[in-house]
Amino acid sequence: MSGWLSKFRSPRTRRAYAGDLLIWQRWCAARGVDPLRARRVQVDLYLADLLDGGAAPTSAGRRLSALSSFYRFLLDQDDLDITRTNPAAAVRRPAVDAQHSPTLGLTREEAVALLDTVDRDRGPQRRRNAAVLRLLLHNALRVDELLGADLTDLGRHPGREDVHDTLTIRRKGGRRARIALAEATVEALLHYLEHRAAAAGCGRHELTGPLFASRTGRRLTPKAAWVLVRRTARDAGIASWAKLSPHSLRHTAITLALDAGAPLRDVQDFAGHRDARTTRRYDRAREDLDRSPTYALSEWLARRPSYVPESS
């Protein structure tokens, strides 16, 4: 399995696909099915069980994609004694609403409460936690983009009107992207790094390694980020705290950026989406009839001179 997973650059994809394959193997074991000799009918039954068990169409579709990718990999290995077909290849994927994102996000008021709560925290990692949540919420980062950043990725870059504090991250597919940091985010980062440097007995610019480190100096883990988001949301009195994740803050950031009036094109770049249709899924106001272009168009036409036919 390690050879198959090594094909994927994203640690998040590798973790998700490894978990998907484990679920499939357990399903097969419970029914006496050899995964290396599975047939399409068994994958069809597996899909039905996923959906009947409450899996979202997007999750079920991803698990089928993982299986199909795994079997394609096996078919490329000449020394494997398996049926020479991909049992997941022809299975119809569940329909997914392209205009809907299943991720649970926060309202503007809940987002403010989350930041207020982390700022009031008096725990030993409060400075780091405040910086982590601001980067997730202010920059719509994926958790792997955040936790994969190093101290050397911080920088400054000139703009047309000002010099921007920046962080260079690795997007999906390995793309490198330079993102701007808000003043409040920079302030939280500086407080964290100055305290970290003091604890290490060195200057801030002498620090090395990951941008966010654990108490032992190792890179902060996705599990720690999940725990941080849920614990802070619980302390903030957010009712949905147990269903939140770091990706919920990414969802929130994209949605609120659109609500704040940022142009769709800019929010697409902000989120690192290749397709604007993906970004559109986060626009909660897209069905708001108050925004219908019919009003602007009709008013614009009403200001035009009346049409006078040319005389013959």
C-alpha cells in the first residue's frame, strides 16, 4: 500500500486514502471477501452500505475514487495475483450537488467569538493557538498548508501601494503560493515567535524548523489542530463545536470573504481553487433575490433615451 500512497503529494490525501482503503478492507473481511479478488457487484454493495450508513455523497464518492486508484495501481504490478479488472472502475458515483458544500462553517458572530475566546485563553500555548486560528480563519488555509509551513516561509513582498507580510505555502498538487498576512495575524505570529525564541534562549530570527511546533519542538500535528478548533469552539459556546474541524475555518473564511463583498475572482485565488465553480459553492448569498441583476439592468435601461425608429 505504501507504494500506491507515495503517488500522492498531499499528506492529507495520503491519510484520507489510507483510511478509505482500511474501511474497504474491514468491509470485505466482515463478509469473507478477498479484496484482491473483489467484483463490481461487491463494490456496488459496499457503496450502498456507505450511503445507507449515512455517508455523504461526497465522502462515498471519494472512497470509491480511492478504491479505483488502488486497483489501477495493482493492475500495473505484474507480480500480483489478482483478477485483471478494476472492480470499482465502472461503479456509478453518487450524485453530488456542485452548488453545495457539506462542511459545517461558522457565522460571522461565531467566528468573532472563536477569536475572542482564544485571546482570553491563559494556557501555556495561548500565543501559538491564537496565531494558528487566525491563519486558518483569516487565510482560508487547509490544515496541511498551515502545518507544512516553515519559519523560512515567512517573508515580505512589495505591492503596488505597500509592502506585505507574507507566508509561502504549498497548495494541492505541490503548487507554491505566496499569501498576504493581515495585521492581526502578523501581530499574533510575532507574539508567538518572540515567546518561543525566549524559551529557546535565542533571538526570533535565530529560530529554525516548522512555523508551528509542539512543546517538544516537532511539527504540530493535524490532530492537535482539530483538538484546538473544537476545544476553543466549545469554550466559546458554539453549539456545533463537536462537528467542527480546521476545514470548517477554511469554509468560514471563504464564505465570509464573499459575504464581505470580496470579488469572486479574488476569493478564488485566496482559497487556491482552480475552478471558480468550487468557490461559488461557498457563496451563501448567491440565491439572494435582492442581488438579482434584473434590478440594476432594468434601472439602467430606464435611463436610456426612448427608441425612435428611423424614418423611412
